[in-house]
Amino acid sequence: MNFKRILIGFILGSCLSNTSAFAQRGIRIGYIDMDYILENVPEFNQASSELDSKVQKWKVEIETEIKAVEEMRKELNNERVLLTKELIEEREEDINFKEKEILDYQQKRFGPKGDLFLQKQRLVQPVQDQVFVAVQEIAKTGKYDFIFDKTAEPIMLFSADRHDVSDKVLLRINRASKRRQYESRKEKKQAESDEVESIDQEKVSSEREALIKERQSEREKILEQRKAQRDSLRAAKKKEFTERREKLLQLQKQRKDSIANLKNQLQNEQEAEEDN
């Protein structure tokens, strides 16, 4: 804090001591109101609102735990006369442990280096970076000698509105935001176009695959039909061969039987003649 005061005092002192040097072209001094800028950056307000919701959730969690501890202590006081010394000490130890947990959680969320502090830093830092860039551009184009932050040390006791360049900074930030949104929309549109193209390609590919599968299925059907025809012809030929073979075997058997019968007949006739 003191260093900032000394630094600003040194700068202002230098300006005053060199008034004659600056008088020829005039000194241009501007300032910004960081609080005003933050209030008018939509992205910051949205993120800040989300952080507020988190903070409220953390507070509710802490209040719930505190009520639970108070209930534990109340129950202990009501039952103290019925408990042994060891049980009382054990219950008190549980309560103390629970209270310590609550304090640790409070420090984790709301301590000097807790989640709230860190998330606020992360929340403000991007806007501060944008403000820094915008101030550099304004100082360069507007030929400002100095641009101060009204909300920072040292305290500014008076400042004329004509030196306030906060709206210029906001204008540049909003323009940059719109450019990012436009680029984001453009990228989104390109992504949607790529997605449509990808879908079309997938559709064409699917149709091609379906056609290939259909043709393959037709070929398989034709091959199956041909195979069925071949199998049918083979079966018919096999049946015909089997039937012909059986007929030949029957004819051979009949011939053998006829020869055997003829031999028996001749033998019988011969035996009959011999008997006579």
C-alpha cells in the first residue's frame, strides 16, 4: 500500500516539476473505475452469480453441521446425569472433533486462501487482463500520459468525469467479447457443417455397405440354389445307381436260383432213373 502511494506521489511530483515541459503539448491523464467495469461485463456477472450460488450452498452446509453439533450438545446435557464419566468424555470428544471439522471446512471455503478467495481471483483475473489490454490501446491511441485505477490505492479524492475512460474500456471489452462470440458461432457453424457432412458421408457409406451386403446376399442365394441343384442331381444319380445295382443283384440272384433249381431238378430226375 505505502509503496503504491510513494510511487503515485513520485509520478505526480514529476509531472508538477516538469509542468513547463508538458505545457507545450498538454498532459493527458485518465482513470478507470474497476468496480463499474466489472458490474458491466456480462461474463463476469454470470460467473459471479454462479459463485454466489456456490457460496450460499457452502453456508447452508456449514449451518446444517453447526445445528447438528448443537443438537449433539443438547442431547448430552439432557442425558449427562444418566451417563458414566467415560461416556460423557467420549461424547464430548465426538462433539469437539465435529466442531474442529466445521472450523476446518470454514477455513477451506472462506479462509484467506480458501476456495472463495481463489475462485474470486480466477473470476476477476480474465477481466483484469482485458482491462489492461484495453487501457494500453486507449493510452496509445489517445496519447494518454497516465491512466489510474480509481478503486486502487492511493484514494482518489477528486476526479473530473471527463477523465474517466471506463466506458471506453468497456466498449473495447464488449467488442472483443462479440468477436469471440462471432468466432465461436462461426466455429460452431463450421462444426455443425462438418457434422452434417460427416453424417452425409456416413449415410452414403451405410447405403454403399447396404448395397454391397444386398449384392453379397444375392450371390450367396444364387450359390445356394446352384449347390442345391447339384446336390439334387447327385442324389438323383445316386438313387438311380442304387436302384440299377439292386436290380442287377436281383437278376443275379434270380439267375443263381434258377441254375440251382435246374441242377436240383436234373439230380432228382437222375436219381429217379437209377431207382427204376
